[in-house]
Amino acid sequence: ATRLSTRRQEQEIVVSEEPSPGRMFSVALAAVTAIGPLAIHLFLPALPAVGLDFGIDAAAAQLAFSVTLLTMAVATLVYGPLSDRLGRRPVLVGGLVLFVAGSVACAIAPNVETLIGARLVQGIGAACSLVIARAIARDLYDIERLVKVMAYLTMAYVLGPMLATPVGGVLVDWYGWRAICVFA
């Protein structure tokens, strides 16, 4: 029994000696977390401009918004198990690459069909942000610090939509709706 308790103490010491990621790492996780809500809500003020640019009605323009929301919801279910199997970093990088590719495709979309397809790709990529950021936090932080980090990640997820819509409106007014795709 003494030998077992000594081993547990040694293990606890080893675990507690591991350095916790710094503040900038937490900020980076929060920034990654905000990608999804920003991708969705930056686009809302652009819907009338998209409709005018492509000569489509409001329902067709809103499809470019809705497809991202639906895609993110479905893709979120895939990213967790995928990152467990392949690792956090490659899946996160792959998701961010998809997000950037979708954003570029949105910015240069010649028609609404291409825009909707690009928003679908953007949504698949953006879905990784919340899931993997939380998984990384769970992997790296002890329980006491994890609670704080999760609170910050939740705050980033909530602040994203609050800030995105007015920022999106300014971008649309000053530079046109395609500026939102470049900004995102």
C-alpha cells in the first residue's frame, strides 16, 4: 500500500509540474472559437446586397446564409471523432484551410450557385473551430484552469455574433458584400 501511494504521489507531482499553456495560447483558442459565429453572422447584413448583385429574391439570398448554418451543425458532429482519431492539429489545420478556401471562393463567386457552394465549404471548415478548440483545452488544462478557459471560449463564441453583424454592415456599406468574405 505504501508503494502504491508513493507512485500516485510521484504521478501527481509529474502531472502538476507540466507547464500550462500561456495566456496567448488561450487567446488563440478563443480566436479559433470565434471563427464559426463570425462566418455566419458577418454575412447577415450582406443578404440584400447579394440579392441585388445576383438579381435574385431574398429567399435565394438567404439560402447562402442557411446552408452555412446547416453545414456547420452537421460537420460539428464529425470533427470530434475525426480529431480523436487523426489528432487535433491536422484536423484543425484542415478545417481552417477549408474555411479560407471557402472564403476566397465566396469573394470571387460569379453567381449565386457558386456562392452557395463556397458558403457550404466555408461552413464545413468553420465547424472545426468550436469543437476542436474545446477538445484542445480539455487536453491541455487541469480542471481548475479548464473552467476558466472554457468560460473564455464561450465568451468568444457569444461575442462573435454580437460584433459580427455591425462589423459586417460597415464592411458592406464601405466596400461591398464581397469584403465580408475577404475579412472572414
